[in-house]
Amino acid sequence: MEDSPPSQQQRDAIPVESFEREKLSSVANVVGLQIKPQDISSALKVLKNFLLNQARQPNVVDATNGEANRSKILLLSPEHVKSSVLEELPDACRGFVKEKDGKLVHYTLQHSYSHFTYDEALKKLLPQDVEVPSSFETIGHVAHLNLRENQEAYRLIIAQVMVDKYSAIKTVVNKLGNITNEFRVFQMEVLADKITNQSVPRLVKEGDAALVGDVSCGQTCDRDPKETCVKQSGCIFKMNFGEVYWNSRLDGEHKRLVASFSSDDEVWDMFAGIGPFSVPAAKHHSCQVYANDLNPRSKFYLEENCRLNKVDALVHTSCMCARAFLASRVSQCSEKAPRGKGKLHCIMNLPASAPVKCREEFMDAFREKFDPAIWKPEDLPLVHLYAFHKSDDAAICEQEIMRRAESSLGCRIPNVRDVAPKKLMLCCSFRLPAEAAYMREEGERDHKRAKVEG
């Protein structure tokens, strides 16, 4: 399926040239205490509760009346010191000023664009009814925005301020619509680009050319600002964010599941992406991993990540439908089940945004694929099924997900070993039931189908 075109409102944007950095400034008048340099240390201690204490503004500045070498100015908080009249000072201040023969002076604070934080600058630039975007995902040097409707017109200004104020961010992209293609990537536009300095905004379409050269972690590529590197789970992950699926928020879940593996285990990763499960499983536990993804670009970066993390001898990659991948793996084990002392793990992590009715429906790919002469019940895979449900109640989610999975398998799942909730996402781990897994004769199959339907 093709992505829907962006709306007119998404195409229209206030140009970034509409704000001039040098004109974005503020002026404030405060009271300062002019004293000798040798008295500064004691003044900072005695007057600590009355200091200006403003972010990115020193409390001590040079005197501006030609006495910079002979005196300093200690800036005071306008909340506590509103006047330069000595008699109006708080008692603690007044006594110190008299003791040190200090002088109260007016001081003008002039702040330019460089002084303001991201939040402060945008509060000055955006209308009062437009909220400053505070939540965004960072993927290496790429910032991924998902703007609200009333923020869309200001997206170029928001992106420019973002790259100005966050030194680690070089590229800002904005999501256009939902994921509707089989490769789980969404249409996006580049809003700011310090890598190539090309004009913005520009639409990123599926199939756009990408740089495929060697980029080590921490570097940026010469041509494609969406290619970046991320460190996660003790591994380096290289990707082009415009071509593959990635969700930084799942780092904890990746670590949790991989931590349950051992060195004797084998892993079949049916929807591997660029390797957030596969690469750590091989690197940290020396598991034999068979990793598959339908997206050719995901497979490309998966192989790159295996090379970068020195696990390419342990991770075997493929690019096919998950059903075909499973059938291929079972076929290659036609003489002997793959496990020795360890377990066989089958990871089914198809994101909620993927264009399928539900991830549990892939469970039917396991039906009657395993030869009982080769596969003992304890050899059958431990399935780690990731699924999503609208209810906030984990128990309700588990029941509904298991109901759908059992319907797809055609049998009951007697023992769910673990259910790990993460907001609306659950990972249900269970041994594949022999009742569903084993090959059957035609008559036996008809009897079983009638039993399930009954």
C-alpha cells in the first residue's frame, strides 16, 4: 500500500528565514553590588540567598564604568532587591554593603538568541496558543518529531531552533501520516539538515537513494542525513531512519528478553528489523541466531550491525515473509531438532503499527509444521509473542491476546510462562503446544478441526 500524500497544511510552512536570530533578544535591569575583587568570595557566601542565580548568566561580572580591574559587580535577585537605595535593602545585605564599603548600581542584562534555551527561544517565537514540542525521539543525530496540528505551520522554525540548541542533533524529521506499507516505515519530511545543508522542507519517499558506505558510530554520512548510529544494549546499531523501523523506547524490553537467553540457546527472530534482539543475543550470549526481515534495507543494516558488533559468524540473515522463513527453518531441521542443551526461542515482534489485523494471526504459521519423529515436545520452540491491546488492564490484555493466538493455532495454550506488560504492549512467552505443532494425517486433522470449532 502507498502512503497517503501530505495535506495542504502539512505542505505549507512558515519559512525559517522569518525569524532573525540577532533580533531575538531581551533586556532586563537588575541591581548589583559593586565591590573590590578581594571581597567577592566572602560576598558570595554572605549574600548567597540574594544572588541573581539565572541560568547561563554569571553572578559576578566586570564593572562597566571603567573600573573593571579594580572592582566587580555582584548581580542581585530582583525578587529580593528591588531598589538601589541602601535603606531599602534586606538587613543582611545592608550590613555587608556598609562593612565592605560597597556601592549599589543598576546593571542591564542583554541576552541574545545564543543565551536562550530551546524552550525559551520557542516560547518567544511561537504564538501563545502553540505549545513548544517537548517530547521527541532521538535516534543518533536524528530527532523525530510527531507534531500536533497547530504546530505544523511552525515546524521549520521549531526544527531550526532544535539543531541550534542541541549540539548532538544534526537532522530533524517530521512524521507524515501513519505506517501503511509492509516495510513498517512511515513517510516523513526533513525539516532541518546540518549534514548536507540542502533546502527544507523536503519529502522523503520510499525508495529514495541512501548512502551505503561505511559509517562508524559517532560519525555522520556525507550524503544522507537520515543515516545514523545508536548505542543500545551494549551494541552499535547503524540505520537509515527513513528506510527501516526503529523504536528507541523498546530498549528495556530488548534487554529483558535477551537477558533470559543462554549460550546454548538458538534464536529464530521472525521480524528482526536491524537486529535489536538478534545482535545482543549473539554478542552477549553467543547464541546461534537466525534473523529474518521482509524489508531488504532492514536486512542490509542488520548485516552491517552484525559486522560492526563482530557477530556476523553467529547471526544468519534472510529476507523473506515470516511464514516462509519459519517453514525454511523447520525444513532445514528435517533430520535433527536444533537444540542441544539449550532452548529454541522464536521471537515474534511485529510492531502494532504494521498493516496486519493482529500479530497473533501469524501463529497459524506454526500449525502442523513439526515432525513428531524429530521434535520432542520439549524441543518445540519457546514462542515470545508481542501483541497489543487497547485495554490498560494487563490481565484483560493477556486473556484477549491468548484467545486470538489460540484461535490462530487451533488449540489451547496451556501454560503461559511469562507475561511482560509495557503499557499497551505485552510479551507472552510459552512453549509451542505439541497439539498444534505436530504434523497430522488428514483424518486426524479433520477430527481436530471439528473439536476446536465445536
